[in-house]
Amino acid sequence: MFSVAYLPLDDRPSSTKFPELLAGIGGVQLASASPENFPEILANADSGIVSIDRWVYGGLLESREFGLTLKEATHRLSLLGKFIGPLQIPNAAFSVLMRQAPSAFTENEAELADLIKQASSAHKDPKRLKLLLAQIPKDRWKNYLKTRERNFAINRTAIHLVKEKAIDYLAITLDDLAESGLNQEERRELEKEIRAKLLGKSVLILPGTDEIAMLLLASLLLQRGARFPKICPIYSHPTPDRWKLRYEDRSLSRLLKEQVKVLGAKLTDDPEKSDLLLFIHAPQENQLDVPQDPMPAFFPAWLNELENAVKQGKPSILADLRFANGADRTMLERVSQHAPLSRLYGFSAWNTTANALGMALAQGVVRWLSDVTGEGSEIDHLSLLYLRFLEDWLYQAEVRPKMIAEFKNKGQSSLRIPESKCAEVEEKIKRALQTRQNDLLKEHFPRFNLRQIKLPWNRLFEISVTFETD
């Protein structure tokens, strides 16, 4: 079986479980590794995908702290280049252009992180910057700048490894992007370097982070099959680029073009000449985080087209992007009453627009490829769909907002839950999800039974789901 050696960004389900299921949909083996055994696993694989942040720093959280000097980080990256280049197998790497705010796990840390984010955005406004720096401990700001400088240098070195042909393809992702700030200055400098080195086809800088491994894996599978689908986007309303996306610096249509470019697929305006229909539920105002009680906002013609396409078995993806960090549950309740959700080729409404769109696209194109080639696992496809509806709809849009409100009412932080309280919180989430699953998902995924919920980083932001199938 064709195998892909994979060094994930971290241990969250988005980095581990979801790519594993995607590989199963495509009929290939994903051999997940640690930094210690990645060289050995890669040497015995047919292709490879590597997180530079995991290889160099130890993971995403570690990349945001100055725990490693530039000299040490550069040495680690050079080791990657020395063993990956001579193998002569298709490979892709991804790295993160550090976001403006450091990680935060308490309310005090969140306040300090917001001040640092504001200071980064005010770097060209000396008066405002001075006022902000007066509220930030000097050592904390100094380490923040040193971390940015180190990570920027590592991204430049990664670009050089592409130039030296050690890395075939590099995606530099923009984590929780704002329109201005030090990260935007770094982005512009890296883009200049990419142009100067004539690497526009081999290095791409684009928004997102948590979805990029899925996109790169989908791209490898399409290349292996030498098949590249034509995708027709069908927006829920005619002005999708009118509204500002909450965590992105660019329009929705531009973001879509960049992610499709990573896949190697093509966009078309003609549904009849497409291989995949991509139904995009676009924001209808400047994008908000998912509200506890969203107002219904239906576009009857678009919904009818979506529901009819799914019922007729047309290869269709649904990217629910109306809100950030969760699905539009009023829309999904309507669709679930009129169309079988299990027939979708991909679905996501998770986290940022880039995260949700990329995850839905990756699943959709690999499912399409599986149809074309006759390879791959139906149960893995249904499993990934089930997980996305369970988390993005029932958890992120229904259960999580209520739990965050409960924590706030008790004066507790949901950013870092004490270990002693996690089991109690996890059980409460499980009970709530089982009830809503029976109400809304059982008809569509009758074989799936929820067994356990875990909070991967002791916070409410995401869940890890264990389930069984009859």
C-alpha cells in the first residue's frame, strides 16, 4: 500500500485523527511519526509531509515561546534538509508564520496576550506603542520579539531548502491573521524572497494552520492519481466578498483560490462541467464568532439547490462559513430535514474560515478521487463526516457556548480547566452531545455511537471523540 510518512504539528485530533481518516478515504497508509523516528519512517515511505514547527520547536505552542535559540533552531532545520533531500521521494512541508498574540491559558494571560497583539499592530504608531508597552513587562516583550525574529529566520531557511530542492513544496501558514502588525511585515518580506528566488510554484503563503496538513495530504493523493477535479463554488448569496472575515486578512474568493491552488485542482463557474459542487454558506455581515442563538438567515434558492444536489447524488461539499468557530445550526437543522447528510463529500464549519474551508475541500476532493479510482474506505469517509457534524454543529455551535457561559457565571476560566475537573466536564459534554446526536444525527449516521469525550489541552476549544460503529 502507498504510504505517507507524516510528522504532525501536535497531538490534537485536527493534526492526527483527521489526517488519518483522510488517508483512509484515499486508500493510502498514513504513518504518523515523532521527531525522533520520523527519519526512519520517511526512509521507508513513498512520500512525506512534515511540520517544521514540530521538527524544530516541538509543536505549535512551543513555537510561540522563546525556549530555543536561533542557532539551535537553525541546526535542527539543517538536519531535516540533510536527510530529506537525498531520499528523492515526493515531499511537502508546512510551517507557521507566528501569530501576533502568544498562547494564553488563564484570563490574566489572555489580557496580556491581547496587549501584545495590540502592540504588534501599533508598531508604526510610536505614541500608541509607547502607551501599550508601559503595560507589558519588558522581559515579556523582549522575549516576544526574539521569538518572532527566530521564527522568521527559520521560515527564510525553509524557503532556502526549497531552493536547494531538499523540500519539494512548502506552505507557510498565517495563524489567526490580522490586517496589520509585525506578522504582516514578515509576510511581505517572505513573499519578496519567494519572488526573488523564483519559487512561486513551490512555496505558498496563505491563511490558516490547522487545515494545512489535510490540504497537503489531499494534494499528494491527487498528484499520485494524476487526477485534478474541477470545482464549482456556489455561494449562498451574490456578494460573499463584501463582508470582513473575522480571522483573515483577505476575501473569501481569494482564500478559496489559494487553497484550490495548493490542491492542484481547478475552479469553474459552470456546474455542468464540474466534478465537484462546493456549496459555501458565506457570512451575511462582518463575520462573528458563532452566537448562542443565531438568527435564521436562509437563502431558499441556494438551500434548495444544495438539498437537491445531495439527494440526487451529485458530488457536493458543504463549507459552512457564516460564523467562525462553529456551524450555523439553524441552517443545518433545515438541511438535515430535507437531505441525507451522509451523502455529502465533505463538510466543515470549524474554527477560522481558512480552517473550515480547507478541511471541507480536502475531504471532498479525496472522496471524489476515491470514487474515480475505486480505492479507499467508505467507513473512514462517514467517520470524518460524523465527527465534523458532531463537533462543528452540535458541540461548537450548541454545547460549547452554553458551557463557556456557565464557566463565566461561576467566575471560572474555560481556557485551562484543572486536571481534577476535566473528567466531570468531559462527562457533561458527552451527555449533552448524546442527547443532541439522537435528536439530529442518528437518522443520518445510524451506525455511529458516541463513547467518550476528551479535552485534548484541558480547554473547551476542541474535543477528542471516541465512537463505535455497529
